[in-house]
Amino acid sequence: MSKYVKFIYECACAEIAPFDKFAELNHCRQKLLELGVIGVDSTGISFGNLSVRDGATKNFHITGAATRGLPELSPTDCVRVVAYDFQRNSLRCEGTAIPSSESLTHAAIYESDTMARAVIHCHDSALWASLLSRAPTSSRRVSYGTPEMAYEIMRLFKVSDLQTRRIWVMAGHESGIVTFGRDFDEAFAALIRERNESSPCVSSPFS
């Protein structure tokens, strides 16, 4: 159990086989590592995670906790989330890794947007400060990885342009930003678009 995981989880320790979109997940993750928006900070704490929906279901594969510093992932560094309950703050998954602390956050996005197929949670202090309250923004009172955050996401889908903008800011989780899309390219493009608009003199190395 990771001290950063705030929900109760039960994980069937079946080894995860390579899954559809795994190569795309690793490719997007490599670009995020190069940007420095996921990884390990100076204190040794890892940050950032990615997930991809499992076909047309509500299940999804998500990177495991404390895997952000790895140069490349194997399928066993991910888990497959097969059930979740926001009210009970619980989650069931398959795999040998510890599910990411943001698993319920990802679940809430897939629950709210049937078209969402990929989610990125990253950290970018400058972009976070620029977007705070200018883009869809969660309440400062709501902590990451909690049922309250899941409900806050659902609220943002109803009261903001989150559905079309595909990026939001975690006010209660400093520098935390989440993007999503129909695939990793679209989720990554939402991040790069906002970075370019916030810093127009800095071009994306992936454009």
C-alpha cells in the first residue's frame, strides 16, 4: 500500500498482458518525460500518471504508483481497473502494481465523458499558475485522489467548457493539471495548446 493512495483497493494479482494502446501509452509517456511534466522530483517523490480506456467499457488501464521515474514501462507496471465506487471510496483492479493514487480521478473522467479514451495527469507549475481559474478549475478545498475530487470533476463537466476544452486545473493540488481526449494524441495536444498559448514564444518540440 502506498501512503499516497487514499482509497481502499482490492487487486487480483494476475499478471497484466500487453493491452491495446499500450504502445501509444508508452509513446505519450516518453514525450511527457521529455517535457518534465511527469517524473520524480528532487525529494524522490514521483508525479504524473496516464490511463487508457479498455475498449468500449468503463474499465481502464492506468500506470501504477511510483512508476514515473522508469524510462519505459512494461505492462506489469500498469493495472486494469475493473470496478470503482466513489461513495465507498473503493476500487477493484487486476495486476501486480499498486494502482495510481489518481485512479478515481481518471474513473470520474471516463464516467463523465463517454468519448474520452485517454487521460493524462501531469505537473507544470508555470502552466498551472497561468490557467488557475482561467480554465476549468477544481475547488482548493478538494484533495487529489479522493471521492470529493471525483464529484468535483463531474460538477466541472456540467458547469464549464471542460467537455470541449479537455483540460482542467487542480487548485488543491499544486501544479496538478489533467487533460483527456479520444486518444493520447488529443489529450497531449490539449496540454501543448495551452502551453503555447500561455508562453507564445516557446514552441513545442513535438509540433
